[in-house]
Amino acid sequence: MKVSELLENSDFKCLNAEVGIEGDIKSGYVGDLLSWVMANAGNNCAWVTIQTHVNIIAVATLLEMTCVIIPEGAEVEAGTIERGTTEKIPIITTDLNAYETCKVLGKAGV
């Protein structure tokens, strides 16, 4: 599934539109402890996290993630959006919770 296909679902919105939206999502990962995510998440994944600070972009870049999804309508810091744009990491928000977000990804074949 491509990021652009996920964004066809009105529950999801990209905060830095047009950045990397043609990237392929090959897997998903859910986690909020950055060191744990760094040790266990894979490349080309959609990472679901409630963390919104700039360090999530460092982790996403290091692991070559496809996108970061912020659930529950959590507000993302401006610096995080700027860094995501610079690093070409789409930052997607949704009002769905993490479980509901994963259900959408799973239904789409991720």
C-alpha cells in the first residue's frame, strides 16, 4: 500500500502534504518508547506512535520508515513537521486510536 492510498481514507491527514506520499508501506509498527522502536521496527513501515516531538523523525529516518502516524488527534509540534518535511517523512494524523489505526492498515493488507 502506498501512503497516498492510505490518505484516500478521510480518517487520515498528512501534515506535510506531498512529502513522500508515493512511498510503499510494507509493514506496520506500534510503539512509543524510542529505543524499543529503534531496536525492533523495520524499514518501509508505517509507525504508529503518540509521541510528537522531533526525535520521532530521527528514528523514522534512521530506520528508513515510510511514514509516521499520530493517533487520537494528538497535536504535532511545528518543529517535528518541519523536520519531517526536510527528511521527506510523511507525518499523518488521525482521530482514530492506535488499535483502530492498525485495523485500517491490516484491512488494507499491511
